Amino acid sequence: MADRIRFEAPSVEAVDLEVFAGLCRGLRDAKIVELSNVSLAGEPSRRRVEAERLLNYAGTWYLVAFDHHRGALRTFHLGRIASLTVTGDPVTHSDPAWGAHVDTWTTSGFGIFQGGPTFLATARFRGAAERLVAGQRWHPDQRDATGVDARGPWRERTVPVADPRELLGRVLSFGAEAQAVAPDSFRQLWRDEIERMAVQVSASGTD
């Protein structure tokens, strides 16, 4: 039976096992970790952090940690941590109330982008997208509404988000069967991205 069961994520990124093991030691021993990180823009930085959670989201590993430079919780992509050192310095946050705060921070909004205030964002789905979304759970506080208009049945899903980028990507992945609805700022992001793609389509004809 085991040979007939397989789990695959849409994409899986390699993780340095020494980095992963170091973070596990930092978590176990409650020690501050110094890490060398490279941002998505390719900018290197050195951070002193207190590891709080290791999360695998959609096949990618992330570290949630208290960043001493920022003075707040931050999410780090493990694939962009070049190296780390587990120091002998004890963490400064360890009480149960802090642990509860971390749990709330990591589950407050939709997707991996967490932290800061959240707002409600709504998207509408039709056809195969509507049927697929109906069977999916995106967030514990999601709200769905259904209806019918001149184009047929639709489903609207509302979720809290701290950063709309991942939700925008989810909506765009369904193509013409999905659209951003609210708030206006989220809908404008959706429209702007479609317009940029349309420009690319037009420009590709001249390559």
C-alpha cells in the first residue's frame, strides 16, 4: 500500500539541511540565531533572530522569527538563508503569552504573508473554478456567498489578508473564471496586472 501512495506539492524548493538543523537547534535550546539572508531582490543582510516556527507552505519552507533588527516578527524564506550560527545568547521572548501571540500572528491572514493589520478581500468564481473553490478551505475565517446572474452561478469568497499578493495570484490562476471584487484597492491590483499581461501579449507579436 505504501508504494501506491504519493504526495507531491506543485513546487518544492531545496533547503540546506545544515540551515534547517541549525534552526531546529535554536528552537530546541531557545538560543538567538545569527543568519545571512538574501532578499528576493538579491540584497544580502545579516540578522539576529529568535526562531519561533518552521512552516512548510505549499512545498516551501519558511521561518517565522522575532527579528532584532526590525523589533518584530518576520517571515524568512529558508531557501534564501545562506548560512547561520546558533549563538549562546538566550532568547528574550519565551512566556506563554508570547507563544499565543506568535500563533495568532501566523494564522491571522490568508497565505504565507503575515503580520500587521488585516483587511477583508473578496473574489468571485464561476464555472469549474467555482466548483473547485467550493471544496477548498483557504482560511478558518473564510466566508462564502453564492448567487446567479446573467452569466450563470457564482461563488464569492471573502478572506482576511495582510498582503494581497498571494490572493491576487490565486485569482489570476483561474483566468477568466475568477475576478477580484473588493475592496477597490484589491480590484485595482487585479486590473493593473491584467493590463500589464495584455501589454506583454501585444509586445510578444513584435519579437
